[in-house]
Amino acid sequence: LKLEAEACHAKSLELTVDNMIDNLLYADAKNCALLMEVVMDFAIDNAQEINNGNVSFDNVPGSMMAGLLTAIARGKTPDDDIDNDCDYKTMRVSTLRKKLHEKGLDIDGSREAMIARLEEN
């Protein structure tokens, strides 16, 4: 139910430069990997506006920088362009969850937790 609610919320969310950080922090606090991915994609798509605005990253944990760099490296690659042998670190959350489901593993958790489960099995 949590994952369905997260997917619905992420799909209907109206992100703006003004609410981006709040949504990013919320996604981190609630361990919502898909929501975090959506917000990071928004940040990349709106980097110029964010850079020109008054967005403060002071309250964003440094641990999120790895996620942001992953989002930059991944770009906007659609799920169906992912090769089975690709590095898990650049896969989208939906692809990670699909691979976990195929292996009968828990599909909830942070991106890092999902990757760890896939690498262990």
C-alpha cells in the first residue's frame, strides 16, 4: 500500500522550484525512493532556474549528493532502454523494483537498500 501511495503521490505531485527541497527532504525522511527520483529529475530538468533562484541546499543531507549525481549520470533514460547487465546504480527505481520482484525479493526501501539486495542475490 505504501508503494502504491508513493507512486500515486509522485505522479500527481506539482513540483516547483519553491517546493522542491521540501519534497526532497520528505522523500528522504519517509524512505520514498521513487518520490526522491522524481524530485531529482525535476531538479536536473530545472537546473538553470534553480541556479538562478534562491534555492538553499543547506538543509539537504550530504548523503543525497550521491543520489543527485546518479540522476545526472542516468539522465532521462526510459525503463525499457535498460539492459539486463547494466549497473544497478544507474537504474530507475521502477526498474530496480521490477528486478527485485522477479527475484522474489522485497521491493521496498531506499535505492541503496534495493541495490544491495540485488547485488546479494
